[in-house]
Amino acid sequence: MDALKGIVAKWNRCVKCDIGKYATRHVFFRGGDAVKILFVGEGPGRTEDHDGEPFVGRAGELIDKMIGVAEIPVDVVGFTNLVCCRPCDGKRLPNRPPTETEINNCMPRLIAMITTIKPSAVVCLGKVPARAWMDRAGSNVFRKIGLLQHGAWFLYHPAYLLRRGSEQSPEYDDTVKTLRYVFAKINEKAVP
């Protein structure tokens, strides 16, 4: 998306947090030019850090599959994270959730992306993005983003679904049903 180039240029070398020093790549966005649903995860994993795009590992493959099952066109979805650097304490250590400081340092970037993309809905994947969104929902900054027609939705993170047996879990079916509902609500408002 061309409109995000300025944001990427501004934040691509950010080292406000130690995770910026360890990042192979800062990971910003994956999606088309007509994003209606923006998915927000907590942070890039090892595959995303290597490839430079969010949700391209196993969890990304699963959410892509669920989007297909929910019959949502690929060109209306986009992906980003609360933080654009892999939350870990060094290259060889496992991922961890981003700290509140890391989230706060990266929040202006996320707000700029949401303001630029102008999605109809934001879908927070997992408890960390959901909690971060809810903690800020009443803030003046979030009120200024008043462009969200359908607000925020909260779904299981696809990595959680993978641990639960993915397609065999009841949470998988709930997630697909919710995705269908969100897409239907967006289209309902778009009909003149």
C-alpha cells in the first residue's frame, strides 16, 4: 500500500526498545489497497522477522485459511501487529509478549497506520492486542480515530488455535463464524 510508505520510512530504523536492536526486519503490513478489515496481532514471530511481513508463518497460514472459509475476499484484509519488531530478548531466544513499554513506544505507529488505512473494522487477534486496545479505547487519541464504523472485534490468536488442534477445535468454528459476521456487518453498511 503506497500510503504506508511514509510510515514505514519513519519507523523502519526505530530502536526506542531493545527489540528494535535485535530485529532482522521491522515488520509493518501485509494486505491490499482496499482494506476493510485490519487484523492486529501482538508482534512478529521468527518467520515474520525473517520475511518482513506479518502473519506469514503457521499462524498466518491458518488465519488466511479461515478468511477463505469465511468467504472474505483477500483484497479487503490487512495484517499488522502492536509492535513491529519481534519481541524477544535476543535472536536465539523464543518469542515473548511485548511489554507495556514496547507497546506504548509503537502505538503512535499503529495509530498512524489505522488512520492511513481507514479500515471499517479492526480485529484484535489474541489477548495482548485485545487488552491493549481496551486499555486505550476511551483515550482521546482513540476517539480521534473515529473512522472505525464497526469498532474493534476480538478473536482467538491463530497460534492458540494451532495449539488447540486448529480445525478440530470449537474455537476454530467460532472464529470463522465471527469473521463471517464481521464481513457481513461491513457489507451491510456499504449497501446504499
